[in-house]
Amino acid sequence: MRLVLTNDDGVEAPGLAALFRAARTCGDTLIVAPADAQSGVGHQLTTQAPLRVAALDADRFRVDGTPADCTRLALTELAPDAAWLLAGINQGGNLGADVYTSGTVAAAREAALLGRRAIALSQYIGRSRTVDWDLSARRAEHVLRLLLDRPLEPGHFWNVNLPHPDGDLDEVPIVFCGLDTRPHGVRYRREGDLFVYAGDYHARPRQAGRDVDVCFGGRIAVTRVSLETAGAER
């Protein structure tokens, strides 16, 4: 089984390396990722300029483009025989409303739009903490082994958020849940004629049993996202 890997943090990001370690146990991997960080670009695509692609080695390509560009290029030109598109592991959560702005999620959404199966994976980072990417890779591997064998209807993709609980257990509970539909606690700090975003991601509102609540509670949140409704289903 051939797996295409991409992300929005750039081809050298530690989260992409972690995803590679998890995915290589499940199939043959090909990395097609942005040259630089593209966090928050959403579903931006490049259609009015050429895309420069550099082969870093036989199975690793750097693209001067967005995550969605990488997906399009990979699934139509570089690896049209790929069985899955895997995006991540993003450095930071992509929960609830984040799916609309995330480049990582957009990469998976683009694959679904092209009629392909896809999974977006993100690592929530607790307040004032750092990530153990080896641990993230081991947890991601458990999720991949579950989802790669699970039926996925056309027009859907999986959005996975790894939690950041205390402790180093490889396996934590996996919960299938819906997207949280509440907005962030949006706040700005005014500095003269500048408005600086001052929202607190960790204190964001949450709906019981949905992805924000599940992930912040120390469990892996798995959401099946529908293209038709731009929402999610359990």
C-alpha cells in the first residue's frame, strides 16, 4: 500500500518525521511537502504560477507551494497510485473550527475532493509544554492501523487530534466524536492603531463529548469530516 505524506509545517518539520516513522510500518511512503511552514493558509491553491519541485531523494519532494498544492501534485502527478494521503503530524491541535483554517486539514480535504482517502493528524500541545515526537509517532501508529483498515465513504476524510496528557503511555483511548461547533474565545489587545490577537487556545469553549473536549481530556479525538456539509459525523 502506497501512502503519500504531507504537512503544513514544512518538509523538515519534526512532526512530519514522526508521521513517517508511524506510516512506514503500514506501507510504502512518499513525502511531498511544502518547502517552508504554511500553517494557517487553509485551502489556498497555486494556479497562476508554476510550482517548483525539488527531489531531496527518491521518496522525498520539496514543493514551493501550499499543503493543498502538495496534495494535488502528489495524487495527480507524483503518486497517482497512492492509496491514502496522510497530512501531519501538525505541531498544534486542529480541533473544531480549526479545520477551516488549517493547512494540514486542507491537504486531507483536497485529497477527499479528488476522490481519495485521507487522514489529517495533529498534536495538541499543552500549555507551556514541549512535544515528545517519538511518543506522538507511536500513538499515531496505533491510530493509523485502526483507520487504514476502516471503511471510509467517498466525500469524507478523517481528522485526528492527539492529546497531551501527563505520562508516557503509548496507547491512550481513541474516541470517535463530532467536531466542536463553538468559536474560539476571540479577543484582541489594542496597542495604538494595532490589534494583537490575544485569544487563549487552551481555554477555548468546548461542547461535551466533541473533539475539543475529548482531546483536552487526554484522549485521541477521531472525527469523520464530510465534504458535503463541511461538518462532521460520528
